[in-house]
Amino acid sequence: MNNQEIEEELLKTLKENKEKQVIVEGKRDKNILCLLGFKKILTLNKGIYETTEKLKEKEVLILTDFDNEGRQIARKLNSILQSQGYKVDRKTRRKIGFMFTRLKIRKIEELRGVFHE
């Protein structure tokens, strides 16, 4: 797959998941996902536990960044949420992470450059 095909597949994957409840790290991440049609986005502004208390559905997609800090946050969130009975969509996160790696991007907010909105 070339970069254009990966970008198209990434956009398709994100749009297929836009109805899911999503957790991101910050406001810029939230803004870019809003542009892609996501509506149920929680940010980690106040901390992990405060954020998990605001979840309204039992299934959640964690889209923290794919740098070291973002991966650590995702692991911690995953552990906490699963212990509370939430279904965490790890498969979609892995798929998106693979495409991010191929496109040499690490942060959710960098999607803006990929989709030339």
C-alpha cells in the first residue's frame, strides 16, 4: 500500500467508527475528530478517573496519541475500563496505530495534515 491508499483506509476506518464513544488526550485531538464526524468524544483534561466517570456507553475506543506517553495512557485506561466492565475496542486502536506508523505520524492532532481539510 502506498501512502495515499493508507490515508484513504485510515479515513475509512475512522468514519466507520465515528458513532463510538472515544477518549482522546486533549482539545486539539477532539477538534480533529469532530471534523471527521465524531460526536461522543471525551478528553482527559481532568484526569483518567474523572473522564471514565463521564462515560455513557459500555463500549469505548481509546484514541490517545501513539507516542510513548499516549501508549502508557491507553494501557492504563484500558486496564481501568476493563476492570469496570467496559468493552474497549483494542482492535480498532491497533489498526489505526499501524496506519499511523506507516504514515510516520504519532499524534491524533496530526490527522489534520493527512486529510488536508
